[in-house]
Amino acid sequence: MQAKPFKILGIQQIAIGGTDKQRLKTLWVDIFGLSVKSTFVSERENVDEDICALGEGPTAVEVDLMQPLDIEKKPAVHATPLNHVGLWVDDLARAVEWMTANGVRFAPGGIRKGAAGFDICFIHPKGNEQFPVGGEGVLIELVQAPPEVIAALG
């Protein structure tokens, strides 16, 4: 394996799914004290989510509380309560290129803007014959770190 042209800097987010995000907010916002920074609704992604912050500043961890818009449609953001883990990466494009060359399977959609405005892409939970390396059952989001995160964590 060739040298990595990127660095994973830390946890950017965790995404938690349920059938009722108000129940999730009772624990995460009312009990734990996280603040809701914004909301994101996407028919294509079948999601209604509140984006919360755990901590302050550029190293705060985003906690997404998600419910499906339609419980019968996919993606089923509620089916796995810990929906996905997001990781800050210092150079997303180079990371994707290197990982693809090293057999990592990415979910459809490529690099795109995520709910919080950062460029993102997802490592598929399962490898396949062409790309045998996957998340072993866990969906993993790679998130392009902005300069202030790179400075704080890099």
C-alpha cells in the first residue's frame, strides 16, 4: 500500500436515527444540553434532521438527530439507530482517490455538499468483489475539514 496523501483528523459527527426525532431531542437536547444549530430536510435522502453541537468551536462534534420523512421509503435513516459516523479529513478528494485505488467501496453519490455545508462522501457499509473494503456494517461519512478544523486538529 502506498503512503496516504491525507490525514483523518477526528470525529466530525455521529448521526442517530429514530422514528420520532422529538424523542431523540428529549435526551440529546433537553437532558444532555446539546444545542440545535440547524435543521435539514431532504426528500431524496428521506430525512428530517436536527443538527446539534456537542462542544464549542471548530472541534465541536456534530450530533444529527434524524427521522425518515416516509417510514416506508429508503434510505431508512431510522433502521439503524446509530446511522453513521462522520470523520474529518484534511483532503477529501485525495482521500477518495487513494482509498478507491486501495479497494475501498464508496456509496453512490460521490463527493457532494452535506447537510452542514461541507463536502462529503460515504464509505459503503459493505465491500463487494470489485471494492472489497467497506465499513463492515457501519456507514462512514468522510467530511472535508475547513481550515480552522485543520489548524485545531491537524
